[in-house]
Amino acid sequence: MLRQVLLGVSRSPKIKKAVSSLPVSSGIVARFVAGERADQAVLSTEKLVSDGLFVTLDHLGEDVTELADATATTDAYLELLRQLSEAGLTQQAEVSVKLSAVGQALPGDGEKIALENARTICHAARNAGTTVTLDMEDHTTTDSTLEILRELRQDFPETGAVLQAYLRRTEADCRDLAHAGSRVRLCKGAYKEPESVAFQNKAEVDKSYVRCLRILMNGAGYPMVASHDPRLIRIAGSLADRAGRHKDTFEFQMLFGIRPEEQRRLASEGHTVRVYVPYGEDWYGYLVRRLAERPANLQFFLRSLISK
Ligand code: FDA
């Protein structure tokens, strides 16, 4: 309930302006965001990798409405990939891309532009020896994102998908994507969605997550279990055992700054654990989704605003 209210209120331009004026170094922003520049994100990646973790980096930004901004985001990914390559990190670090940041929502040719920009990023990632995963945004973009994924996978079959367990359609999408070579990140879902398309309460979302996970673990693809939920992490382990999966045939994923001890514990047990590291100046939307997930974060955040 609080989550839905917060996600709704966050659309207010006044609130966005007040929050965006916080420096990225302020406590709550720095907890979830690795910095505003690529070199800061690469530094965070180096630290995580030295602890035995893997990384996926997200250049923050979404819902781009100008072609120039979509091009700038694409260029930012090319620069990031160059820096990761120079630092020798492309075996351990890949990138995550939001299609709305590379043009998907532009009027007219938006989908075509997003596909071409994503293709450019996939090409650079492959040249650097790494991969791309397409983030999933609100439900109005799901069909378009899956269609662009299908197109990209013709040339870049290593491109990863994200599916959201809160959507009623996701079990069917899991069946479609649980084939050999298919990397699928399963998360609960972070947007405000109507009841017609999404489960609204935690118990229903969790049950859906388990059903989806069962399909992915029993399939031939590479499941990426993106959750901090201790119960779901345990269930993922048992489903993988029951499906006869070895530890190198699936991975756990968590967000930068959330349950870091658990990330290291799972890695110390021999699991692949990948941390999603966001960076960039446009951190507002990302931060709001993290605050909405946990009331305790909100208190911490309000303290940051008051002490500004
Ligand atoms: P849940 O929210 O139930 O949290 C379980 C426990 O984790 C909490 O009790 C708490 O201990 C901890 N926790 C969770 N969130 C926290 C927070 N913000 N602060 C502090 N503690 C927290 N979503 C989406 O719609 N599209 C996408 O592309 C992605 N991509 C993505 C990648 C990766 C690697 C991850 C881990 C997550 C995403 N998400 C996402 C976000 C996802 O949908 C979801 O909103 C969050 O992961 C929170 O859900 P949990 O599964 O962690 O469970």
C-alpha cells in the first residue's frame, strides 16, 4: 500500500525537484548509487570483483523524450564499456540497459531507434568480451521490450532478459524464454501496476515468483535469481538442486547496497553472485523505487532531506 502511494507521489515535479537537489554523496543516495560518473562506477566494480562478486552496471536514466538524450545514453554505455575493458573487468562485469533510456518512448520511430541503439551497445559489449541484459520497465513496455529482445538475440543470442513475477503474464513468458542459451533475470517487479495486469499483494507475488522460478530452473536456460528475499533465495537453491543443476548453471543477483553480507555469503558458498550497480546523474526514479520497497529506507531518506 505504502509502496503504491510512494510510487504515485513520486511523479510530482515538485517532489522530483526537491529530491534531485540532494547531492549524490548524501547518505541515502550513496547507499544505492555508485556515483555520477563511469570512473566511479568502475571503481565500485573493482571493489566488488575483488570480493569475488560479479557485476552488471546500469547507466541511470529512463523515459527519454529527446533523440539527443537517447544518443547520449548510448554513448555513455560505449564509454563505460571502454573503461571496463581498460580496467580488465569484462569477464566479471556486464551492462544492464533500459530501452526507454535509448529511445523506446520517442514518438514515431522510438522502438526502431531503441533497437538500433541497443544493437550498438550489444556490439560494443561483444567486442569488449561481455554481455548486455535488457531491464524491464512498466507493463506498457513489456511486449515491445520482448520483441526488441527477440530481434537482438538473432545477432546477439547472449543478450539477457528480465521478467517480473508480479505480472500475471510472466509464467507464460518464462515458458517462452526457458530455452538453451537464454539468460533470464527473474525479479518481483518495481513499478506501480494496475490489478488487471499485476498481483498486488506480497504473498501472491511471492507465489508467482516460485512458479516462474520452477519453470526457469527446470528449463534449459540460465536463470538469474534477482531477489534479496531470504525465503526465495532458499527456495531457488532447493529448486536448482531438484532440477539437478550445478552451481555454474544459474546465478543470484542483488542490488548495490542491499544485503551486502548476504551477497558475500552466497559467493563464499561457491555461487555466482552478481551485483547490479547503478550510476549516473539521473538517479531519481531508481532511488524512489528503492525507497518504496522498504519503509525503513524512507525514514533514513527523510533524515537526509532534513539535514540538507
Ligand atoms: P522484497 O521487496 O520482498 O524484499 C525482501 C527483503 O530484501 C526485504 O525484507 C529487505 O530485507 C531486503 N530489501 C529489498 N528491497 C530493499 C531495499 N530497497 N532496501 C533495503 N532492503 C531491501 N525491477 C523491475 O521492475 N525491472 C527490472 O529490470 C529490475 N531489475 C533488477 C535487477 C536486479 C539485479 C535486482 C536484484 C532487482 C531488480 N529489480 C527490477 C527490482 C525488483 O523488481 C524488486 O523491486 C527488488 O529487488 C525488491 O524485491 P525483492 O525480491 O528483494 O523482495
